[in-house]
Amino acid sequence: MKFVTFRAGGERRVGVCDDQSASVRPVSLSSDDARSGVAALLGRDLTQLELLSAIPLDSVQLEAPFPRPTRNIFCIGKNYREHAREFSRSGFDSSAAMGEIPKHPIIFSKVPECVIAHGDDVMLDPSVSEAVDYEAELAVIIGTGGRNISVEDAMAHVWGYTIVNDVTARDLQGRYSQWLVGKSQDTFCPMGPIAVTADEIDAGDTDLRCIVNGEVRQTANTRDLIFDIPTIIATISAGVTLIPGDIIATGTPAGVGIGFTPPKYLRDGDVVRIEIDGIGALENRFVERRA
């Protein structure tokens, strides 16, 4: 099933998205439950949801499926071989001492307050960074929490998937030994708009693309991940209890702006579209902040 979080009549709601009819059927939820977006559905029997009358998608305002995640988004760095190589060569990689291809997952995070929706503007602030980059990523939604989850059991903890653009200020990423600041600037985590249940796609064999101003920059398949989803979940949960609603961005493939000579950083008016088969598309415009 495909779910969206949206606003209609000034209220936040959650609904089932129907691509063919371009409509959404709201789930019958209290306003308190709907406040958390798709997170309100975790742990529920989705076959027993009460659905209301369909509403045209073009009449609602789509939000991120998790408008404000409960805690930081977990992210995996350098998780596609060609991207690991292009980033290691960039001069901005503070993890370069770990080797061009990492032997273990590189894990960092983005603060929940930087999450924005499909269609929202990503803010460029030249006084802070002049090297803002895009990163197309498949994101895992944890449905069942746990600690010390085994590789064999990991997929049983996955509720579904969504799309994340792991927007990054490369100059800040290179300046500091940790990546949090460069990854967590305001508006630097476009997410959604669709959250699909795990049965909708084969996350181990799914194509993704990133298009900037109509130019295809990134194309890959999740078969190319260095560390697959079960390994990622097992690694993070080793001593860290995962909770329902945790989001894990699995890494970006080659073709980011820093990989070009000269780099193709994002500028005022640029539009970035990320497509993942079986999920949909996430599109945002980058807009320079006006003083």
C-alpha cells in the first residue's frame, strides 16, 4: 500500500494513495493520531483501516510522510562503490582515512527539524555555504523496534520505504570531522511524498534516479549497495535500540555534484527530482535565502 500525509481543510490527515485515480482515501484517525503522520499507522493492522471517501490529490497539500520524525534520521555514508570513490577523491571526505571503500558502514544523522515535504523549497544560504549538493536515497522505515537485531531477522523489522534527498553542504562537511552540521541545515532533508509498505517493492533490487534541471545525474540499483539493508539494521541496532518510526537513509550512488569537474553545486532556481521505482518521485526547488 502507498500512504501519504497531507493537509486538507486546514487539518493534517493520513491516507491511502491511488496512482491510477490520482486520489487519496483518508484513514479514519483522530486529529491527535494524525499529527504524527504515517507514524500513526505503525503497529496497526493495515487490512482493518477504515477508509473515507476519496479526495483528488491535486486538491490537497502533501507533507512529508513523517513531518517531524521522533528522533534523528540515521544515514549511511559512502554505501555505493562508485560514489565512495568519487567522494574519496573530492577532498571533502573527512572519513578518507578509513579507506576508499569502507569496511564497515559509516553512520551519521540528520536532525528531524530539517525534514521538509515534496514541493517545498530547499533554502540556500550563501553566507553559510556555497557548496550545496544533492543525494538521492532510498530510506527504510522501521516498524518493529529492537536491539541487537540479527541480519537474518532484520527485514521483519521493516515497515516500508520512502525517498530522501540527503542535501549536504560539502564545505561544512569537509570543514568538520563530523557531518551533522553540513547535513542538518534547515530544509536539508526533503522526504516523501509516498511511504510504501515493505511488500510493495523489492528493496534489494530497485532502480533509483536523480534528475537536476532535466539532466539525469544519478542512476543506480540497490543491488549495488556495499552494505545491504539487513546489514545496516543489524549494525545500527547493535547496542542501539531501534524504535518504530525510525528512518534510515541507505546511501547515495555516484553522480552527486561534488563528483564533477568542476563540481556542479546547486544554485538558486535549480530543481532536483528523485525517482525510485515502486515508490514515486520527490521534487524540490532550491531557492537562495533573501536577506
